[in-house]
Amino acid sequence: MSYRTNKAQQNLLNQFLSGHGVQLSEETLDKLYQFADLVVDTKEYGNLISAKDSEKFLSRHIADSLVPYIYMRQETRDERRENMPGSLSSLVCSEHASVLSSKRWADMGAGAGCPVFPLAIAMPNVQFYAVEPRHMRVNFMQMVKEKLHLDNLTVVGKRFETSGLTDLDFISCRALSTFENDWERAQVGLKRGGTFVTLKSFNNIAHLENDPKVHIQKYELPEEEQVYALVTRGNNE
């Protein structure tokens, strides 16, 4: 069944978003559903996702991918967090297009496109770079970019360290390696004052809770038992 007609999964995603005070347009949601269908149904680029996860792609992977966008919106509405080191508050909400148009965001090890494609769909005024060295994944993402007409996204078929991307406002990754390793890899491209963003299982980053340089937001995903974490650190050194 297509995610464009899967009401149960659509409801779970929209309940998750509304629970965090976010309501996306029908056009944005439709692109997210199209992206989900392409990941789940496309076979010629190899095994992009497990059979188990293909049944809950909206509630698990799309919802998770949108967490940076969700918390970015919340932080921009909370004056108490305006100057918090390592937060996402410097990336303002989508209505401030003139500010967003100058932001550059790279995703390391983009794989099949999460979180970078959902983020690019939700934030069309940010320039995104999906960085991935595996040839078949690169070809898949390029095909999706063209099908969804994502002019604000560039697919880069290299390792991040050799991509040549520098002076980036944001660098992200999702379940790539340890926080420490991912942070170290990001250093070659993150501008001073930029922010590193990663999505992890909370159990894997619990040791960072008392680190003053790291900002952690715990969250839960629909019908998932474990606790997850959005972890950010500003490049202020």
C-alpha cells in the first residue's frame, strides 16, 4: 500500500507533529509521502530499508528525520533559548525566508536520504547537501531529487571529509557512529558559530548529559519503546 493512501501511518505522523506544535502543508506532506514510497518501493538500487521498517516508514523514519525541524521551531519561539550554545535557534522558522536562504546544511552519510530529504522538503529555503560515498545510494538520491523537484538539495557522491564542503552552518547525521567520532568528522566543514546536529538512541549518548558544550533533547517516536535524543553542539571554539 502506498503511503499516500496509508491513513494509519499518516495519522501517526501527523499526531506526532501536532503533539509538538507543528502542522505541515498538504503539499509538504504529499512530498514526504512520495519520498517514503520511493524508499520503500524502489528495488533497483539495492536493499534501502528492512521489511520491518518499510511498514512504519512515516512513523519511524520520517518522524525522526523531522525532529531537528520540530525543535528548531520550538527554540525560535522561546526567547529563553535564543542564545543557548549548540542549539538550533539560529535557524529561524520557514516564514523568515530571507534569513533561511543564506543557510547551508550538509548531512554526512545520507544513505537512502534520512534525515536530509525530509528536512529539505520541510525547509525549502535552506540549501542542503546529501553526502554519501556509496554509488547506488547516490544514484537513488539523485533520482529522488529529480522526481520531487528538490532544487534546494545537492547530492554529493563522496565521503564528507573529501567532499570539499566548508563554511557550513549546519552539519547533521543520523545513527552514523558515536557522537565523538561524528563531531570530529564534522570539523572539516563546520563554520565557526555553526551547529552540529545528530539523532541517536538516548542510551548511546547518556554519558553526555553533564557536558556543558552539548545540548540534548529527549523524545519518543510513535509506537516505539526506546527513548531517542536530538544532540547538538555549537562550534564556538
